[in-house]
Amino acid sequence: MQTRRIFSSLRNFLRRRVVPALAVAALVVPLAACNAPRIESPVESAGPCRTAYDNAVSDSSQSDAGHPFIDRYLSAGNAAQSWREAAILCPSQFSIYTIKSAQMQWLQRSLSVQVGVTPTQPNAALANLDNVFALHVSRDTLASMALAEDRAGFEIAVLAAKGVGNATLRLSDGHKAVASRLISLETKNASATASNDPRKKVYDVTDLLAHPETITDPSTGLQTSTIGVVEMDCARESLAALSRALPVSKSDDSSVGNDTSSKNSKTESSGKTLAVLADLISSRIYFALSLGYPAFDAALYE
């Protein structure tokens, strides 16, 4: 994570570069309603979770319209990292904060043109689990996520065959590779034998064939990019699986039991798992936004 001192230096550098460009800054259409669509819950009552949440809210507020574009750009980047950290430290709010992190990444990318920065092209295929050897979540959760990834891979391949822009076999293979890796990790998590592989390999794509370019998103009723819906559905399925597995407690910072060393080890393992999954899922959401999926709150938060 970049330090605030680095960001301060970058801010001064960018101010010297882009002052002439600020005269046209008003032409940018800001992302609507970037504040988290929720009221603070008891989850953020104290401890590391509360600190991470406060940092994320503070950084997000600095990225709102009304601040200089340079400050908004840098703060959006900080906010994306802060919401990721909050998702890891506040597992009962993992879904909301992971979505928020991706949303702030997209806001930063949207602001990059105004500050003269060339953004990295979003690509869900960049997300992989090649260097991950264990994930501390249930077998059922990993299996559900694998199913979501495998379905997305098949649907992307169908869209690629239809010549849909941004739908490539490489992207399809990336999803399928992640699905296979999740199944492999699920097998390692099994105490005796592996559970049944849920991947069907072939899925119903009637709606995709009828609407390969734009489609009505069943989750929101909005008409948007078909490939964007595929990526967003993949992320939503994974988040739903994790929501069923992660704790729903009044305090994510509460201690359980008296074995401090055991608790710390478990917490560290859980944190590494959530970090991997936050990066994986947010990459799908970020890519969906780059493909035309709506970035405003009502489309992202159900």
C-alpha cells in the first residue's frame, strides 16, 4: 500500500502538470452516490475493524465532488485500499466493503484522465490463484465460487464466438483456470475425500444468445452490457457464497476463548484468505464496470 507521504509527493507533482487542464474539469461526469449505502452498524464499534472503517470513510469523503480533482484522484486510490482493508478486518461486512473497494478503484480510473495519468487497463484475466496454496473457508463455499467462475468462463466463450467486444477465449480460460484452482483447494481442505465437483461445463445461455451485446440485468432490471452482467453475476455469486460462510456478529474484533496464540494464528490465516478473495472478487467487479456495468450505488448494492 502506498504511504500518504508518497501520495503527498505525487499530489505536488500532479499539481504542476495539470493546472492548465483544470479549466475543463467541470466536464467530467462524477459517479453518483459514492458513499456507502448503509448506516454504521455495531460491527464497527471498536478495534482494528473500526479503525479501517473510519479510514475508508475519511478517504472516500475526500474523493467526493467539490474537492480538487487531484485530491479526489489520490483519495479514491487510498479509499480503494482502505475499503479492502475494512473488508478483511470486518468479515461480516465483507461483501459491501469489497464492492466499495472496486467502486473506488473505478472512480480513480474515471478521474485519471483529468489528472493526466494513464490508467492500467482493467482485465479480470489478471486475477489468479497460482500462488495460493490454502484458503480457510468451507468446501461448500469454494465449490460455489468455482461454479460461478466456471459458468462465467463458459458464457464468455459463447460471447467470444458471437464476436462480442472484450469477450475473448483468454478471458474465458482465465475464469476456468480460477475455477479449477478453487476445486483443487477445496479438495485439499477436505478431511477425507473430495466433495462432488459442482462444475457443469455447459450452461444455459439462451438469454445470452438472444442478447449478446446488451441485456436486462435480472438483479437490477437495468439494461446494460451483457459481458458486464456476466462478470458482475460471477462476483455476486461468490459474494453470496462467502456471506453464507462468514460470521454475522456484533463485533468483528471480539475475542473468542482464552487461547491467544491459537486465536492469533486463526485470525492471520483468515485475514490472508479474505485478502485473496477480496482481490479476486473486486477484480471481477472492476472489470464489469469497465465493460459498461453501472457504477452507481443502486446498481451495485442489493
